[in-house]
Amino acid sequence: SDSINMANHQGITVKDIAAKEFIPAFADYLKRTGKIELPAWTDLVKTAVHKELAPYTADWYYIRCAAIARHIYLRGGVGVGALRKVFGGPKNRGSRPSRFSKSSGSVCRSCVKNLTLLKILEPCEDGGRRVTSTGQRDLDRIAVACAANK
């Protein structure tokens, strides 16, 4: 059986790379370019109602932006409400059973706004956002770099 060398293979996209490899690589790219303006509140907020603490990592905002960009790449037409569900989780209600809780809309909205300013995302006619052609090129370039590093 032949094993295909993915680094030399043309047409590698974000879909071919695992999330745990792609998201940190794209977050690093966003941080290195320095074009994302961090909101003043990034060191103060929790990312959701169901969280007890704020994120430990200083780069959490870049990681969230990268995860949102990947999610919208894979499934276009996603808005802030759907992203809140994606990043939601179980809320601990003490002795009562846990229930699902959405994540912060402000964090999702801020990430989407920043990615739109970078021309990675654009508004859809039907609502939500989709990846632009330049954004797709950037994301696929990072995916090829991830495949080459394997």
C-alpha cells in the first residue's frame, strides 16, 4: 500500500488537517501578523456563563478566533447565535443536574468582527458569515504548512 506524502500533494485544505493541529497554528499566525486588535476586556472575562474562571492562557483570544474561522470554513452561513452553541457546555447547578449553557455572545461577536476586518470572513446574504476567497487562501496556506510539519 502506497502512503501519500501529504506535503507534496496539491489541494490540501483545512478539512484535511485535525483541529488540534490547525487551530494553534492559525492562532499563532494571527498573533504574529499583529492585525487583530485585542479588546481591553480580554484579561478580565470568562468565556461563558458556565465557566468558573477566566482562561489561563494569555493567547486564548487568538485561539478562539482561529477556532471560529475554522468552524465557519467548514460550515458557512454560521452566525453568532450558532457559535454560542458550539462553544457552550454544561452548567454546574450544584446538587441539581447540569444543563446546557451557551457561551458568551460578546466574545464570539468580537472575534467575528475582528476576522471580518481582516477580510477572512464576510457577511452572507442569508445571515451569518462565510469565508472570503482571500480568507480561504490564508487558511489553506496554514493547512499546507501544518501538513508539511507532520
